Amino acid sequence: MNAKTMTDMVDYGFIGVLAAMSVLALWLILERYFYYRHVDLHGFKEKESLEIALGENLTMIASIGANAPFIGLLGTVVGIMVTFVTIGQSGLVETKEIMVGLALALKTTAGGIVVAIPTIWLYNMLLRKSEVLLAQWQMLKNRGEV
């Protein structure tokens, strides 16, 4: 396996995983957002059943946001290893090759951060909305409307 093939595997592999994670996170976030907008609080008789319904997919969203930087970091580490393998195989130490290889390796870390920051921000927004809906249900229950 040559260095170009290894570099392409790192680029497409890790960036592909991060892209898939971002698409999945976006889908789950949109699903929760629209569910929260249209949830019928009067349809729940027990607080626990409402908590279960509101909490669906939140763990997956949090997991994507928490793990995306680590996927990016792993891609960076593998990219740096590929750079060193390339240098070792060629027997030449050229600053240009080293810098280009390291810069390309760091893009997966940046990709992981780009996935994580909005995912965690939106997760926190959804979590807060879930808490508000639970409080609204409790107020309805206290008034005897549920």
C-alpha cells in the first residue's frame, strides 16, 4: 500500500465518518425539534411516560457531540503516522512534505470540532425545551387539566 492510498483512506474514511455523524445528528435534532413543537401534553397521564417520550434520541445526539472530536483526533493521529511512514519510505526529509502532511492530518480534528460544537449546542437547547415541557405538564397536572 503506497502513501497516497493511505492518505486517501484517512481523508475519505475519517471525514466520511464525521459527515455521517453530522447528518445523523441533524436528522435526530430536527426530529426532536418538531416533536417538541407538536407534543400534546394532555395526552400523558404519568410524568414518567412524558419523560421517556421527551428523552428519546437525546442520548444519541449527546453521544455524537461528545465523540466527534475524538474521531477527528484519531484521524489526525493516523494522518500523522501516514506522514511519518511516507517520510520513512522515501528516505528524504523535506520540510514541505512534512508540513503538508501534518496540515492535512489536522483537518480531521477541525472536522470533529465542527461537528461537535453545533451538536452540543443544539442538544443543550433541546434538553432545556424538554425541561420546560415537563414543567408545563406539571402545571397542567396541578390545575387538574391532565
